Amino acid sequence: MRSAVIGRRSTLFVAIIMLLSIQFASLPLASEEEKSFTNHEFDLSGICDTALTPGGSCDMFNSATDLTKSSKEWIEGDYTFDMISTSQIGLSMEWAMYEFNDSKVGGLESLFPTMPAGVDLFTENGLPADYLRNFFGVDMGQAMTVDEMILNQTESAVSDMLNSGFGEIASLNVEYLERGSRGTSDHCSNSPDHDASGEDNGLDPNDPDYIPGAYADDPYNPPICISISAVIDLSTSKFQLADSAELDLERSYQGLLTMGSEISTPFTLFAMVGHQNTFEIEPPSYATINGVTGQGGSTPSRSDGQYSYNVGRWTIDNRDASNAESTLERNVTLTIGRRTTSTIPVVIDTVNDIAVDISVVLDMSNEAAASLDVNIQLNYIDSDTMTEWGISMVDNSSGATIPWVTADGIRMAEANGLVAMDNFTDNFPVDAIAEGISAIVGEGKVTMDSPSWRNISGVGGLGFHHIAGSTCGEANPPSDDHDRYCITGQNAMSGTYPVLLESSSNTFQFSLLDMAKSYIDLNETGFDLDVITNSDLQTILNAGLSIETDMGDGFVSDMIPDNLPPTNVEVKLILPDWVSTPDGTGEVIFSKSSAVLGITGTNPYDWRNPIKEGDTTVCAANQQTCASFEVELDISSFALHEWTQKAEMEFSGGATFKLYRLGLPDVARDMLSTEDATLDMPVVPADLVRLMIDIGGRLDEPYNTTVPLMDDELYLVFTRQGIQNFATELGTTLTDTIHQAGRDMKSETGQDVDFSQIEIVTSVSNLEPPSSTSVGDTKPIEISIEIKSTTLTVAWEGESDFSLTTTSIDSPLMPFFNTFADLLRGNNLRNAAESAGSGYVVTDPETGGPFELEMEGADFGEDMGDIMPAITLILGLPAGLSFGTFESANGGSSTTEVDGRQQVTYTMPKAGETDTLSITFVIGWAFLLQEAWGYGAVSLLGIGLLWRRRKRKRSLKLDKLENEFTSKNKTRISERQFAAMGGWGDDAASGAPPAPGSGFGGNAGGDDFFEDASWNS
């Protein structure tokens, strides 16, 4: 890694200040050789008025005007440093000498060896400016006057200093400075002619051109001023910058400041004994002084005509020091930052502003080869992260403060060769992201490649190039790689166009079920997700189940490495093609603020369809729960046996419950959810019930319970075999219960009660799981109860009343049967029946109209209330018995004829509802004839026997008469033959005998041949 010590440029100001302070303070004004020419004689009174001092007179020495009474030197200097650019620095110095330390040239005795006594006047004090000026023009030998020698030595000292440490001098100018007017505080003069109080220009004081003397009796004023100005070309090699051939120093330095960096440089200012120095640092045109420290420091405001900025300024006063004291040193600090102009320096809130944007894509479209792709967007990196990654863009020892490096800054570092870019890719903690995802997919499954740089057109990247006037406010950015970062105007050195990294993982096996096992805890329910297959889950989701689970705060935050600045992580989950999301995209986006996974089926079941059986609509499309419950009783025959006083009824029956779909109430839907997940399913289709039963059979311990029935409890295991076993046991239990009820009745009443021939068989069908992942509700789950055909005989035991009661079954039709029983008591039936064309019609004896029965819906209890439908009763009547009227106020009744027998269907009201059933009963003629046959058969038998007896007697009598007649009348036709001809005798083919008296005896005048005409009466 190259270390660009751009921060050392700030030390340029420091070094110049220190060296100039020392250099000018110790500047020799005469060498040993230069002293040899000073062999002149004069006395003190003429020191300023001799042939050696052509300057003329001097003000009288007055110690009261000496501001450095303890020092032989009094110099006030102004030092101004102007950083023109990173390649040039301007130096402007003004030095005002009020008092000159003659000891630097060996004292006045060295200059004037024959000076009279009293020269000790200058033992403690230096030579005032008035006196020094009077030596200007004096030849010091080697064709150099005193004033020339001072300028020459000054130029040589500054040149040597600058050349030795800061580069080449582009220009250097040293000269005496004339400024101000006589008597003013800023007056500087190098002329000895008019510096004393008595040195006017010789004109009358009233003359307009009259010039008075400078200062009355003040030999220190005006001072002698020297102006030094220089422009230095900086040599980057002196600051270890030449090893980068790609370096653009000016753009890099300006880019650093624009990016928000500050160059804070501590240094030491000096003021020699008797000196007062003012230092002012003028920053570059794009910079300002953000602050200074140290006594005497300030940041005066300046203006470049449009924008204001600050300069750094210090004043160090050491004029009160004595000759025995040392140089005054002052530790100060200068901080340079970006000047706010049309270009605004970057400001970042490193606590809240997102530095890194990470997009993690977990692709599960192929669960056998899942993969993890990480896309990284670097907007900026803070200083702590840079330190941890070992990235330095400047020499931090220089005091340069870089709080962050933006995306443009990273591109600048790469373009200028300031940083080895592997430091970014090698140190970015993608492994931490892999570890975060491993908590879901399993430890050791995921390994990440080292990140690599990438570019996205119009978005960003390491190779992104700014477009002038579009992505960057620069008018003419360079055409080389240095246009990859913007230093002025819009988006200058920002993270607007981030640098991009990407990393991919190996492929690994990971399924949606694996994720569910990680995040949905079903331990409390006893359910084991290990028995569920992808096909099961697909079927469940297609059945209408929606799952919403909060993956938790740690799902995303755990993927964020601890050592990164504010980082935003977005995790995209690409689901397998057999599962979808509520928005239909099949993709789920997670963030720190939202880590909710919602999934649904790809072919979800829609319950909003009608259920039909043939042409009959079982349920409408708006009914969430669809089930049917039919109770059928078929009375195939009914007979009364008066002779034996018995009644026989042959019947069979059963009940069938069919479940097509089940709408879940809010309470049940709430129970689906756990602390980890919210599961919702408004309607459960029959196919899903079958699947859940099948899954139950795979559990090591299937869900089971006991069901109370009568005085017993039946064991129910929720598997196919367990439910079938339960159904078988249910039928056996019901049969045994009825048998026991008969025995109990016999025991309690003493009557002969025998229910042993009643057999109930129960069964459950359609439990096989669906054959595909698509589910529906057209094939119901059926629960059947069958009462096998049985003949029930009821015998009269005496008395005129009879009763039928039950305590074990509360039949919905009992009100009707009780009413019918009342009709059979006493004369009610005779009073209520009237003859009609089809038979006797039984009506309400009180109203003469149909019986009105109030029917209430069956209440199956709170647990079953949402499942059980209205009961449909189907009653088949024996031949000859029927309902004349069978009408429901709710429209739930109908009648039909099946094989010559009436069948009525009635749908009872639902629980909580009522209905009025209007009925009349018809006892048909056929039934009556059937019942009358028992009475008429005996009479017919007697009549037949009498008829046969008389017929035989008559036959014998006829035979006898015929014989007699034959013997008397041979030609006459016999009576038997005549009868046969008439069609009524024994030989007749058919027909009724002739009526009595029709010509062969009888009332019509015919002969009663047999004297029995009354046979036909």
C-alpha cells in the first residue's frame, strides 16, 4: 500500500515560519572581513554628522522611546503565507527594524575603533534606526554598502532556507519598503535625509512643499522595513509522493478537503528577544482555516469577493525580554478545511447515515442447489473502519483528519495510487454475512468468495466515470481516470454514486421446510415437521393456508458485521416455484425493520363455489361450511293383528354425515397461530382433512383423544386406521347400548321387551389422501350409521292405553309421534278421521285442519354448532299409509313416490331457529282392505262351506229328478242340460245364475222347481 503523505503539506507553513523566525533573528550583517574597513576617527557628538555618515544628523538618543529597553534589538515582522496551490506556495514578509543589535557585527567599537569615551551608551541598547540609516550608502568594502549588504544577506538566507527544504524558488524578491507618510504609525523609511526631527527639506515652513522632520527626538522611528516575497515550487519528492506515477496532487488535496477532511497541524512559533512577530496563513482559494489554537491565535474573516473564508493569525510579542533571555516559543495548531462556495464540503452523520448497503439474495428456487449472493454498496467508510482495515490515504502523523472516505474518495484513492484496493476486498467481512445466514441454513453449509469489484452503468462502481454537468458539477473534469471522482460542484466527493462489490457462495441444499423448522416451534403442539414433505406443504398451502412468520430482529441484524459503520441489509428470498407470496411474486424482502415471511400456495383453493349432488344444490357458493346430515327411516311394512293383539313394523334406517368443507370461526383461526407464526385458513376443504389424517399416521405418536359416549369413552386416534377403528367401535357400542336398554326396560317394567335383533353399523369413508397437490371440496368425508332391517313387534298387554317412551334418544320427530299416539287413544282417531276418495284422512280434531307442529333446530352443543348442518329427515311409509298434507313454513319439506310408496323429506331448522310443520295423515283403502281381510276371511270360509254343502245336496236331488224325468219324458231336455245352456249350472262356462222368478220358478211367476227360491234373496 502506498501512503500518500498529502498531510505533510501543512508542515510547509510550519517549517517556513520556524526557519524564517530563526534565520532573520540571527542574520549576520557583516562578516569578519567586512569589519576591516572601519578604521575611522570621530567623536560621539558627530556620529551622525561625519563624512562617514552622509545621511546627516540623527535625533538625540532618548531611551523613553525605546520599547525594548532590556534588549539590544527591536524588530516587528509580518509573515504571510499564501498556499496558491498544492504545487506553489507564496511567501510575503515585511520586517520593520526599529533597533539594530550592533553586537551582531561586533559592536560599534568594531565599526569605529577610535570612538571616544561614552561608547558604552550602546552596551545595553542597540543602534536606533535613525543611526543605522545614516550608514546606508557607506561602502563596506567589496563594492557593497551597508544597506546593500543587509539586502544581500537577507536574500541569501531566505534562498538557502527555501531551497534546502521546500523545493525550487520560482521567484524571490528582497527590497526595502517605503510606506506611509511621516509621523504615521505605518511609516517606513530607508532614507537618512529626513528621519530626524531637524531634517526638513530646507523650505520655509509656510511653503507648500515644506517637509518637516520625521519624529521629534525619536531615533527609533520611522523603522527600516524590508519586504521579502517569494513563490516556491513544491517538490512532491520531498514529501514521498513521487513514487505514485498516477498522482494528481492538486485534485487529490482538493478532493480530500471537499470530502470533509481537515488538516490539523501542530507547530511552534518563535519570537526572538526584542521581536514582535505576526504570522498570517492564507489558505488556497478552495480552503478555509477552520480553527487555530495557541495564545495570540485568531481566525479573522476574509472575502474573496463572493464567499467568505478565514485565515489563521497569531501575534507573538517578545519585546519585553532581556538580552539574557531566550527565544519565546509558542505551540499552536492550524486546521484547514474546505471553503464553502458553490461546492459544499461533504458532511456525514456517521451514527445515522447509511454507509454500507448490503443486498443478500438467498435463492431457493432450486432447493437442492440453493445459493447466496451478496451485493455490497459502499457509500462511505468511517475512520474507525479504515483503521481496522489498515487503509490510510495520508500520513496520519501529519495531523490530517479524514473522518470518512466516500465512494468518490475510494475512486480517488485508486486513481491516484494512494491505497492498495485489495485492502477493501480482503477486509470486507462477507464471512460474517455467511455466518449470519448459517443460523438459518445450517452451520458450515455456506462459504463465500472474496468480494470483487463490479460496475453498474448509471449506478456506480469502482470504474464509474463522472459526466460533466450531469453527475458532477465540474465544467471540465480530466479525461483520464481522474474524472472518476468529482471535486467541485454537484455531488463533489460524495457517495451519490457508490462503489460496488459482489460475492457469491457455494451451492448448498436448503428447503423451505428447513426454514420452517428453524423458525416455527411446534414442540408444544406435539407436531413433528420432520414428517411433512414438500408435497405435503405444497398441498397445505394450496388448500388455502397462509403463513406469516416474523423471522425476528436477529434474522437481518445478525448478518451485519459489528465492525461496520451504519449498514442497511436487505435480504431477498427467492422461493421455490411451488410456493408463492401474497403479492404473487414468489419473492420476499426482509430488512431490519421488517422480517416477516408470508407464503401462500401457487394454486390456492377457492371455497366460493356451490356444492351439488346431481341436480341438487347442497350448499351455496357463499357458505363457508358445507356439510349435509341425512337421517333416513324406511318403514317397509306395518300391520295390525287384532286376533293376536299385536302390531308389527318392519323398518330400516341410518344417518349419513358428509363434510365437504369447514369454515373456521375466529376462535379456531386464532388457535392456528403460535408465538412464532401466524397461520390462517378461512375454510378447510375435505381434501386437506384427508391429508392431515394421512400426516397424522406418520407421527411417532399420533394425536389421540377419548370421546365420551353414553356411559363409556371411546378411544380415537387421528389416523386412517384409528378413525376406522373408532367407527367400528362406535357401531358396536351403539348396538350394545340399545340391547342393554331393552333388557333394562324388561327388567324395570316386567314386560317382554327384546331389542336384540337391532344392529347398528357405523363406518367412515373417503379418507384416502388427495392424489395431487391441488385440493378441492367436491368429494366429502362420509360418516355413516346404518340400522339393519328389523321387525319390531308391539303387543297389547291390557288396558286401553299404550305408550312409547325413550330416554336415550331425543328424536326431532317425537312431537309428531306423541301427537299421533294421542290420536290413537280413545275415540280421537274416529273423531279426527273422515272418508275421502283415497281413504280416511286424519286431521286435528280440534280445528278440523292439519296438525300444526312447532319444530326447533337440533342443538348439538357449542363445539359442534359451527360444523353440524340442518338435519334432513327422509321417511319412507308403507303402502297404504301416507301424508295427505306435509308442508313446512320454511319450505323445507317435499314428498315423492318411490315404488308405489310415499317418501317424505324434511329439512329441520338450524340450531336456534324454529319451523312450523303442517300435516294430515291418510289411511288408504288398500291398507284398510288389507287389515279387513283378517276379519272377512272367517266369514267367507263359512259361507263357502255352506254353499258347497247345499250344492252337493242339490246335485244329488237333480240327479234323482233327472232320472225320473227321463223315464217319463224321454224327449225332454234335462234340467242340468238346461242349466248348462243358461250358463249357470255345473257345466256352465261362467256367469251368474238367473234371478229368481225369471222363468224357472221364483217371484216372477216361474215355478220354484226346487222350492228354494229364497237362495238368491
